Amino acid sequence: MNNNWPLWEVFVRSKNGLEHRHFGSLHAADAEMALENARDVYTRRNEGVSIWVVESKNITASNPENHGELFEPAQDKVYRHPTFYTLPDEVKHM
Amino acid sequence: MKNENKIQYIYGIADNALILGQRLSELCGHGPSLETDIATTNMALDLLGQTRSYYQYVAQLSGEEKTEDDIAFLRTERQYKNVLLVEQPNVHFGYVITRQFLYDVFHLLLLQELQNSNDEMLSAIAKKAIKEVSYHQRFSSDWIKRLGDGTDESREKVQEAVNDLWKFTDELFHMTDDDKIAVESGIGVDVTTLKDKYHQIVKEILEEATLMVPEVKWFQKGGKQGVHSEHMGYLLADLQYMQRTYPNMKW
Amino acid sequence: MSEKEIKNLEEIFEQRIARDEKIEPKDWMPEKYRKTHIRQISQHAHSEIVGMLPEGNWITRAPSLRRKVALLAKVQDEAGHGLYLYSACETLGVSRDELYDQLHTGKAKYSSIFNYPTITWADIGAIGWLVDGAAIINQVPLCSTSYGPYARAMIRVCKEESFHQRQGYEIMTTLAKGTPEQKAMAQDALNRWWWPSLMMLGPTDAESIHTEQSMKWKLKRKTNDELRQQFIDQTVPQADIIGLTVPDPDLKWNEETGHYDFGEIDWDEFWQVVKGHGPCNHERMSARVNAWEKGEWVRDAAMAYAKKQEEKKLKKAI
């Protein structure tokens, strides 16, 4: 039996108002331990106010080989950006 | 209350933090995983931080030109007033966790009362320490459950530690003369009142961990009077080595 | 994949690095890139955790409470750094347990400097000042290395390390300004740690096998000899300031080059320690193996407990 502690990904909110950001990973036997380890490993210097942990195997990631079909089609949709539209010169801001 | 009584009363609390912190810091680099190493070191740092607050206060009370280091390093063994429990060695991780757990539960109950002390400094130290020690108790309780309800081997090992260390738990609730004076003058905690609650919490966690509460009738005591176990001399030899070998120097 | 296709991919890959693009874990990468990174990152991680031992040796004996908490925090940081680096390495498809196994069986290397003993308190000062000083010189350029997870780990490491060198130099300063006995202790530590610290920056460029490839992949931005010169140039004045003497009779400021000239390094000693025959190679390894083996029942217990809890939760759900 493989008894190695599984890998967890750690997300930390540095202060209220900000989103949780990926900080790194660590090993833990269960979620409770992962949370405690994350607190000790990643917030020793007052770096956080909230922690999420998720077992790494539960993350589904996109495949870089599909980069073209996934992300390139968005590149030419310039009409999604405000700069695509012209305004009369008199209107300074919109 | 005389300052000397107050100082002795503070030693009864602060020396526990120093000696347990010292024991935990022996483990740094030798734990079962990097993650647990970091966790036990954090607890050591919390305890040594508390130690410094208490000793700085004692230095101030002493009226002499003393520093926290004179107090930490330059007393004789009989002058340290920690309980026997915290000086017990790191036999294996089961002992480390059990010693921690048996002390944490007491420590938190003590601090929760000490924050009501009419001594402002002690009350302030207690308020800050409560947050740290709540986490210690959470950590050690979780690990008691993991080891108790883990494998057969781990249950056996942690039960051995519980059985072995149980005889040191009664001393936590003894009152020295200085304790009594401190209680009378409203600065200290009557630890005898914590005993039932202590046993209730400890029993609950041990049962959840599928561990037996030992039926011990004979308890060990002496630390509070400065009569320690044989382990203490070696611990102090390490702790005091530099200050004893090179007296009167700044580091 | 045909050879031609691989060659094509390799070219695209090298171009990406040349453009300063980062490589991320799931991106295609040449096998050699993966292997080189596993080797370097894991060596780095091993050095952090073996490096805890010589300093850990003095935690219980630190001379003041202030020094004790600072040293504890520093050694704890090293555990953290080991952890960040092992995690970065794991993104390359190798587990921490496998990496430990490589360390414990002697297949993987770690920084040789940690095979020297710490015999006085001043050694803790010397390690912080010199060893961490040399490490920072090595590490800062790695914050912009090509492999994303490694670069991110290094940014965190460098940020946290900033107090380590100061901690060591402050210890040395205090000793150098202390009693004659303390000053002698500091000088003795400098004498013993100076040359191993120079060796720590690696063999001379002529002897170094990995440099060219590593430069291309931004695993290295400067050669070993350049880094060593940088270390000497910055450290000698620091020794002067606190009145300690660098133990090298050939050390001399060279107006022309704008650098210090220095004496011959004893590379025989370097290779002896690298090959496992330093003063503490055996102690360091047995301490690591011991911690790991004695911790096995604890790790197993935690897994067994987690499994039981999981089953309980499932039963409840049904």
C-alpha cells in the first residue's frame, strides 16, 4: 500500500477584499491537516487571512496542447474591448 | 503581595513555557515530515515568545539590573518551577504529542482564567497567549486522534505515552504557597478549580481517539517546588551551556 | 513522435526560453530539460533540509532567548524552503518520497558545506553570514529562471532569506566587538568557514560540466567563477568593518581589475567532501534517514486515520 501523504494545493487570501491566490502546495493526510500545515507553512509571516486547500488530484487542468483551440479564438474578438468603438472627440470619457 | 511572591508565581507559569519550548526545539530537523517539523517549531516559537514576555516582566519586578536571559539561563535547577510533565523527553512522536496535549488542555484553561488577573501585565500576556495556545490544543488533539485511531502500531505507541505521562498530570493542579498568595491577592488562578474541566476535555478527546484513560492512583510531583526528574539536569546543561561557560558576556 | 517532429518542438521550446517566456509543468519539454531540472531543484531542496542539521545543532544551546528564537525561525524557514522546492520538483512528475529515497541512498547530492561541523556558537554566525551570503548570490538570479514553478519558489525563498544573512552577520559583529575570547571565537569560525564557502559556489568554470546548457535555460546567469568573485568582493569589506581577517595571505585588492585577487582553493578537499568523506557526511545522512524511518509509523497512522474518516463520512451519506 502506498502510504505517502497526498499533495494539496494551497490558496491564500492575503487580506479581505482580495481574491484567494495560489501560494504553493504541500503534503497532508487529510483536509484538516492540510489546512493546519498550510497555516504553518504559508502564513508564518502574516501573509493571510483565509486559506483554501484542495487535493491536487481534484483539479482539472486544461491541456497546453489545446492552447490553440482554447485560447486563440479569443484573440481577434476585438469588439469585446472598449477601444474598438469610436467616440466623438467632444466626449472625453465613457 | 510582595514582589518576590509574584515573581515565584510567574516562574510557575513561565518556566513551563521555557522548558516545553526547549524540548520542542530539540526536534527541529528531526520530525516525521517537513510539515510537522514546521508545525512543532511554530509551537516552540510561541512558547519561547511567551517566556520572554513573562521574564521581561519578572526582570522589571525584581528591581535589580536583571535581564530575561539572567532569568532564563542563570538559575540553578532547584530554582526552576516548571511541572515535571514538560521536562519529559521526546521519546518518540507519540510522547511529543501526548505531552503537548496533556499540557495544552491545562495551559488554555489556565490562560482563560489568567486573563482576568488584576495584574494588567499578566492579563495582557494571557490574552495574547490564548490565541496561540488554542491552536496548540487544536493541533495536539488532532494528532492524538490520528495516532490513537490510526494503525494498531500507532495506537499502541500513543497509549504507551498516555499511560506513562499520566502520572505527571495531577501536579498541574497543585497549589504552592506562592500560588495561594497570588490567588488571595487576585492576580493568580486557583488551578484546583480547573481540574474537573481538564479531565472532561482530556477524556473526551482520548475516547474519540479510541484510547483508554489510564487508571492511575499514584502521581508524581515536585517540579513546582523545584525538585525535578533526572532529565532536567541534562536539559539545563544544554540550555545554560553558553552562559555558564562564558559568564558575563553579551551575545 | 518522429525525430524530426521532436527536433521541431525543441526548437520552438528553445525560442520560447530565449524570449523569456516561462515554461509551465504541463508544457511540452525536452526530456533533458526535465531531468536537469529535477536534478538541480532536488539538490537545492536537499541542501535546505540537510542544512537544517548543522544549525539545528545549536538551537538548544543558543546563548540568549533572542538568539534562540531567531535561530529557530531561521532553521524553520529552511524546512519551508525545502518544502517549496520539493513541491516545485514534484510538478515535474517525481514524488517527494522518491526524492528522499535518492537522498537517503546517496544517489542525490546536496551542498557539501553542510558536511562541516558546527563546533562553536560563532559557527552559527559564520554560516548565516558566509553560507547564506553565498547562497543568496546563487539564488537571486534563479528568481527569473525559465521554469515557472522553480522561479516562483525562488522568489518566495529569496524574500524570506533576507533576514538570514543579517542574523549571521549580527552574531559575528557582536562577537567581534565583544571580549577577546569572543573575538577569537569569531575569527576561528571565519578561518574554518571561509574556504568551504568559496567552494560552495562550485568547481571552477574549466571543471564545471553543466554550465553552458544551464546558462541557456537560465538555470544559471553567471559562471561559478564570476559568482565566487562577486562573493569575495562583497564579503571582504564586511570582514574589515568588524575587524576580522579573511584567512587568505594572497588576498589583495587589484586596482586594475577592480576585484580582489585571492589564493588557491584546495579542490582536493572539495572533491573529498563531495564524494562523501567530509567530517560529517555520515552524521548528516544518518540523521535524515533516522528521522524518515522513525517517522514512518506516524505518517502511516495519519493515512489510516484519514481513510477511516473518509469511510465514516461515506457511510453517513448513505
